[in-house]
Amino acid sequence: MSPSASPPVRRHWLLSGATPLTLAMTAISALYLISAFQMAPPLDNGRLTASFFPALIGSIALVLCVAQLVSQHRASRGSRSSESDSAESTSTETANDDASSADSDASSPLFSPALRLMLVTALYILAFSHLGYLLSSALYVFAVMLLFAGRDKWVSKAVIACAISALGYGLFEQLFNVHLPALDLSALGLGNGS
């Protein structure tokens, strides 16, 4: 048997593709959610508190991460079952199937749209306390629109992102009386820190 006909070494689904990144994002989201609940309860006497919005974002990020992990697990099970079906064919057909599956793995994008959304959400979570609600939310909404609607008409998308952030700011600050973080210039090295 020639060395080229040996079966490829398959790694466990938790160690292959983008799954390690998804696991890291899941851990970050869980830690963020825990820290949001340690600040204060999201509701106090029927009123929203300052921890409501971070708890909401952390919950959404955690749900997205778990959904991505489930999707990656299902995809790995599907690829394993297709490999076992191809093992029943002749050795030349198996070699051709392995080569074509390697080509399809190489051509598939490393980051699926869901994984890109999780990455953007994690960056938003990290930037929220330093950049403040308005700037971080405008950048987040703009990035999400670019991910799902493409890069054309980016100026109008930027205007829409700013409007959505301003509307959310007004909703939380004025209607719910929840004070959202503002831009922290000292954390960015631009302010005098006093």
C-alpha cells in the first residue's frame, strides 16, 4: 500500500477548524455574563439597573456561541458519517473522495457568518466599557450591517448605525433612567485621568 493511500488523520471536532476560537468566545461570554450579574441585579423593584444591558448582551453572546458549537458538532458528525460511507467503496474511489474532501475543506471559509458575528459581538463587549455606549454601539451596528448586507452604501449604513445607537441611548437614559457608560478618554491614554 502506498503512503499516499493512507487515511488522513482526523482530529477531534473540538480541536479542528474554528471550534477552538468558538470555545474561547464561549468562555469569554460566560465570564462577561457572570461579571454583569455580579455588578447588580438587572432589575431592582421593577426598574432596570445599569447591569441590565451588559447582562442582555452577555446572554445573547453566550446563546450565539452555544448555537455555533452545536452547529460545528453536527457538521463534524455529518462529515464523519460521509467518511464511513466512502470507506465502503473501492480504494481508488476512497482516495478520490479524500482528495475532494480535503479540497472542499481548504476552500471553505474559516469563519462562518455566525462565527464572525460572535467575534464582532465579543469585540463590542470588550470595547463597551472603554468606548462608551454610543461609540461602541454605533461601531457594532455598523459592523453587523457590513457583515450581513455587504460593503456597498457604507455611508448610509454608518448614518443608520449612529441613529440606532442614539435611539437606544435615548431609550435607556431617558425612558428607563439607566445610565450607560460614556467614552473613557483616560483609559485610551487621551485624557488627563482626573
